Amino acid sequence: MNRPSIRVRLTAWYSLLLAVAMVAFAVMEIAMTRRSIYETVDEQLADDAKYVQQLLTAPGVQPGSGRRQSSAELQPGSLLFQVADDTGGMVYSSPAMEGLRVPSSVPESGTFETLQIHNSPLRVYSTQVVDRGRTYRLQVAYDLDDFVEATNHYESLMWIGIPLLLAGAALAGYWLSGLALAPVNAMTQAAREIHPLNLTARVASPGTHDELDALAATLNAMLQRIEGAFDRIRLFTVNASHELRTPVAIVRSRAEIALRRPRTELDYRAALQDILSESEHISSLLEELMLLARQDVGSETLNFSRLDLVAVANEVCREGQILAESRHLGWSQNLPGGAAWVEGNRDGLRRLFLILIDNAVKYTSEPGCVHVGVLAQNGRVRIDIRDTGIGISPVDLPNIFERFYRSQAARSDGYVGAGLGLAIGQWIARAHGAEITVETEAGTGTCFQVSFPLVI
Ligand code: ADP
């Protein structure tokens, strides 16, 4: 089942809370008004009773027994009161009280009660008066008709006014929440229209300098990242297919040419040799591409163990020396006699060092030389791979770790490569908590340095 929209839910909650608050307020207000009326009336009745009592007990006034008095002192205006003797016999009743026939009660001390007399509420205060040895029952009363009518009127006004107010407030709330949510709807609409082919589009910021602005900024930052990731994937695909096209074309044309007419065994061997070397190139390229793709999705992980970096450098130097000597380059190395323990992955470190040595050899020509040094100091161990090759220009230097990036010199001078080695090398170094730094001068040479934290 579809949930109602935020706008409807907001309005419903707001109206419900407002209704509860208004009803609670109305109920309290009516109860307090009633209470305050009763308190005022009761105070008045107590005062009236005192006044009548003073009149009754004044010297010279004889309430008499069994008959009604009409002395001037005992007729104070329209006061409602009556006096009965201790047997209930009426002694005196004020003119306004006479027709009401209020039963005379026998109160312990002063009591207040509300009686319904001729369908009208009458507040009655009953008390005892002792005068010259005789006990009388005094009752003063107050007609509540006007008050009750006024409170009833007020109550009905409330019960009509509250639903009307609530309806108005709900409509206003619905309208206001619509206004507040309008930018969200606009952003939803804008986000809906963004697809892989127009990833440059952005969500318009409402310019309200509030949470909605922050939401738009967050969405746009996310789109920026997605666009960047899409661009990288696109570029990766374009570059990868570009790099693969040449060796695949070479393999194909070499095979086609060899098969064009019958050839000697020597010719076939030569053709197959070329095809083999290009295939090796393709498979190493594919391996690098797959490695980078695995790094991207996070499935390429390195298992670490405590290992001797000097031992790994020694192994790699043996291969590097053979490589350098095959290119008629000088080779020197300076490795410490003892071990330098690091937390690392043997295959990963071998690959990293070989990438750097391979580049040093590749970008150095006769009679240059390559040097590898390992130095452990201040809790770190650093490997330096130095060459006297073509160097890297300041224009190329910031980009050499990017995938498929190759300097103009590397391209134009026909150095073989796809521009993936340093990207892979940097990933391995970072996985080891190490950074690669480069010192270089175009035409003079380059030194790559990688520094690892030592472990005990
Ligand atoms: P590749 O060597 O396959 O081109 P890399 O990622 O290993 O790719 O290197 C990227 C670029 O960095 C190279 O194209 C080259 O321009 C530059 N580079 C790397 N190592 C050296 C070096 N030792 N001397 C000169 N330039 C280098």
C-alpha cells in the first residue's frame, strides 16, 4: 500500500496535534472558568451570611419563633436568604427567597451546595447561628442562572470555533507544507532527468541557505563523483581498446602475411616468433588491465605478512641486473647486510620494484647506468631506484601515475609501454602505507624512492 505523501502526513500530524492542544485548552479553560465562578459566588455567599448573621444577632432584633418577620433590617435588597429554627420551622425568609422553597438543611458547619430549583441552578450556603441561647439555621443563596447561561454560551462557541479553526489551520498547513516541499519536488524532477548520457546536468539549488540547499549541494557533489567515475571508466575502456588494437593487429597481419603463400620452415618460425612475442605483450597488457579493474571494484586485495624487504630487493636486483646488462647498461646496488622487516606482500613488492627497475632500464640508453639502494633509518626503510636516463619533464611529472599516461618523449622515442606500470605501482605502494616520490631532471636522470614503515 502506498504511504500518503509527506505533505499529507505533515498536515495530518500538525492538525492532530493542534486539535489535541485546542481541546485540552478548551476543557481546561471551561473548567477553570466554572471553578472561578463558584469560588467568587461562594465568597460572596459567605460574606452575605456574615452580614445576615450580624443583622440577626444585633441587639433589639428578635428573630422570633414560628412566625415570619419583616423587619426593615432583615430585608437587605434582593438578598436571597432564609432563617429556620433548630426544628426546621421557618422563622424568616427574604422576599426574593420566599417563592423558591429551599429545604432547610442541618449543616455541621458551613456547607455549599448547588440545588436545582424550578430548573434553575441555585448555589446555597447553609450554616448555624446561635443567638441568645437558641440555634438557628441560616441559608443564603445565589441564583447561578446568568453564570451558567454565560458559560454554556462560551462553551458552545468553543465547540463550534475549534473545528472551524482546525479546518482553517489544516488548509493553511497543507498549503505551507506544499510551499516548503516544492524545492524537494523540483530536485526530484531534476534528478529523475539525469541519466548516463547527460551526467553533466546538475540539480538546481533553491538558494534558501538551509537544509534543502545542503541537500542540493550533496546531490550535486554525488553527481560530480558519479560523472568522474563514468569518465574514468569511459577513458579506461577507450585507452584499453586502443592499447590492445595495435598488438592484435600485428598478430593478425603477421599471420595473414605468413599464410599468403607457402614459405620455408624458417620463415614460419620467424612469423610464429613475432606472433608469440606480441601475444606475450597482449597477455601482460590484459593482466595489467584486469589487475586495475580488480583494484577498482575492490576485489584485488593483498595479504600481508612480516617480511624482509632487503631479501625481496635482493631477488629483484638479480633480475634487474640481467635486464640492465642485456641493454648494455651499468648496474650498481647498495643493499644493507642485515634484514629490514616490513609488513608487506611479497608478490606485490616484487611487482612494484620490478616496475620501477624496468622503467629505469627502459628509459636509459647506453652508456647509462641504473642503481638500486636500500637504506633503513629513523623507523623507516627506503628503496631508491636511480637511473641516468631521459628524465621526466616538469609538464609530465604530475601525470605519470595516471593510467595510460605516457610522456611525449616516451611516445615519440618509441619506448614500448602502455602507461599502466606506475598506476599499478602506486596502488601497491599505498596498500603498504608507502608513497612514491620522484626526483628527476629531463635529460639527466630519475630517482624513484619508496619509503616503508619498519616493523620490529
Ligand atoms: P610506461 O612505462 O608503460 O609508459 P609507466 O606507468 O610505467 O608506463 O610510466 C608512465 C610514464 O612515466 C612513462 O611513459 C614515462 O614517460 C615516465 N617514466 C616512468 N619511469 C621513468 C623513468 N625511469 N625515466 C623517465 N621517465 C619515466
